[in-house]
Amino acid sequence: MSLAAAPVRPQQVLADLLPASTATRVRLRDAALVLGGAALTGLAAQVAIPVPGSPVPVTGQTFAALLVGTALGTRRAVLSLALYAVAGVAGVPWFAGGAHGAGLVTFGYILGMVLASAAVGALARRGADRGVWRTAAAMLVGEAIIYAVGVPYLAVAAHLSLGQALALGCTPYLIGDALKAALAMGLLPTAWKLAARR
């Protein structure tokens, strides 16, 4: 089965366009995508820039998690980000800056990424990654979910007030989040256009 033989349908995500002609090949493809999504998130987390005064670095981790969500769809994305979280808790040093374990004050952001990947995956199944503005909206929804889990977790884990946690774990990152959404606005709709041409 080639990409040309498989018309693009509204309920598809980008990963569904990868050919797999038998049930076994579908399972192997999906397993490879889940592993690949976890590895991509782990690699992106190594791009970590400290923010003075904050325990939360700027990383490529959230962007990778949201791309995994939109490209893989809810089920595969949740499995991928759950694998990333569980492996990191078990000792794989692929959280931000090579960290690992569940004791990090930033662990709530990782939990938020699992939920965000589910949300953006569901939105992608409804075509939210095929247009520039819909893609931006999906990315912003995902970012909001990450903060909704990460900031309160940071407040509790670091013994901060909610206001302090917002100031340290949200406000400094909003411009970067806008840039990530802008990057996704270009990448995802372009990927769909290229797929449609094939």
C-alpha cells in the first residue's frame, strides 16, 4: 500500500499515512511510533536553558510532546508520553537536562504533557493540525493543559504560593510558547500539504 493509494481522510492523523498492509505491520508501526515519540521527547528535553531564579528550564520537551500528540493521535501519543514519563521515573536520564525520577519539582509538567498529548491528538483527529490558525489554537490548548498541571504541582513540590509558581513556572515562558505555536503553524499544515501531493 502506498501513500498515493490511501486518500487523506478527516479523521486521520499524520502517522496514519504511514503504510502498513497487515495487522501485524500496523502493530509494529505503532510500536515504533510510540518508542520514537518517547525518544524524540527525551532528546528534545536535553535542549535545556536555565531561567535565572526558576527551577523550570526552557526546553524543547513540551514542543516535542505536542508534536507527538498531533502527529500520532491520542492513543499512540498517550502511550508514547506515558513511556517517556515511566522510563524517566525508572532512571532513564532523559528529563530536562538529563534528570530523572519522580521527585523533581517540575514533574507535574511531564504529567501535564501526557494529558496535553491526548488533547491535541484528539483535536488533530478532527483536523486541527491541517490549517495554520487551527494548529496554533491546538498548540495553545496543549500548552494550557501543561501549565494547568505543572504550575500547581510546582507550587506544592517547591512550597510556593500559586502566585509565586505562576511567576516562576509560567510567565517567563509565554513568549517561547508563542514561538513554538508559530513553528507548529508552519510545520504541521505543510506536512499535510506534502502528503496530499503524494
